[in-house]
Amino acid sequence: MSTATGSQEAVSESIIDDVDRRLIVATQKGMPLDPRPYNIIADEIGITALEVRQRLERMQDAGVIRRIGAVPNHYRLGYRANGMTVWNVPDEKIHELGQKVGALEFVSHCYQRPRHLPEWPYNLFAMVHAREHDEAMELVGKIAELLGDDNLGSEVLFSTRILKKSGLRLINKDQ
């Protein structure tokens, strides 16, 4: 079995077979909301639930699938003040500070990005979700407090619309 890097060239027909393609098509709009989603998918494509799990794991290990997880619609859950906080922190402390910020219960994801000086000095990004703008700003204040003197500047970029989140998409050849 070859290993994929996630690039377009690496996702070749030799990495995924016809059953994998049917599995991707069956799951690309989301997993069934059921206590046993793998069983439902297995019945749909004609394999066992164990094989569904094994194939998904293999494709994830090969880089064909990046991750399997829930993607909540924060707006439908009542969170209307969703802000990407961006922080300028010392590069030598980015991993330590990122771990601390990412561990906060109100941060859904936290990651490092390169600076683009002089216009963009920020290297630490953390997404916060709140019901109201004032609540979001309180949460941003908690991050600032946590960073302390390592906070060399920040901004909050609030969402203005929902962007469609989607992953790998294949066309079902049978349809």
C-alpha cells in the first residue's frame, strides 16, 4: 500500500478502490445520526461495519481522509458571535501558549500560522464562539489574561456569514 500526502497526485486509483469510492460517496454528506452509523453505511454499500471502520482508518492513515469528526453549525446552536482571535506571541513560546489557549473550553480550534510582516504580525489563531458580541469579547479578554506579557498584540475577526464546510467529494459513477 502506498502512502498519500494529501496532494491531488497522491490520491490515485491505486490508493482507493471501488468500495472505498462508494464509502466516500456514502459519507461525504455526513455520517448518519444514529447510535450505529457504521452499520447503516455498511448496509448501504454492501460490506460489514468492521470493514467500514477499517477502510476509513486506512484511508485516514494514507492521507486520503484528513479527519472524521462532528462539524457543528454554531449559528443553529445559538452562537452568533463567532470570532477568530489572532495573536502576536513570541515564536519561542508558540507551542506552549498554543497548548494553553487550545485547552480553554470556549476555544474550538487553535493553531499557528506564519506572520506576513509588516502588515500581519499574528502567529497564533484561536476560534471562540459566543451567543453575543459582549460575551465573545469577555472570552477574548480571558485569552489575553492567559497570555499576559506574551500578548504582543491581537485582533478579533468576527464571522459575517456561514461558509459551507465540506471535505473530499467524489461523484458517484452509478448515478
